[in-house]
Amino acid sequence: MNHKLSWRELEAGCILTQPGSASQYCTGDWRSRRPVLDEEKCNKCGLCWLYCPEGAITLKEDGSYETNLFYCKGCGICAHECKQGAITMVEEEE
């Protein structure tokens, strides 16, 4: 399946029968806040990546991090764990 479904497209009570199929569903569109990284404050420690429960933070080639908003649910754990204060949570815009 190449089409990635939004959670709004899922049928109520549906059961996914294929292991690993969660990556096909956009879960980030139900968040109300999103993380914003201040790269000047970031010391590239990786705590945001380590604590992200969704695995939505990835390491870029230059050693910095980025958030995949397709999967990020806006929980704010990355901002809470960032000791540098480099991540702030902002309200999603409609």
C-alpha cells in the first residue's frame, strides 16, 4: 500500500492485520501543538531523539535533528527532556 492514510480515513473499530502497517497511517494530524527546534541552542545531545515515544525525531547528516510531523503527536516530551531549552512547543495553525 503506497497511500498513507490519515487517522480520519480509518474506519471505527478497524483492526490492522499486517504487522508493521502503522507506518502507513498519518498520526500527526491530531496534534494541537508541534515542536520547534532552535538550532543555535541545540548541542546535539540526542535526548529529544532518545525520549520521543513515536520515533518521530531523526538524526540528519550534519548531526542535527528534525521532527517528522507526519508522525509527531505533539506530546512535548522532547521539549521537556531538552536540557538546553532548544525545543519549544507551539500551537498548530489551522
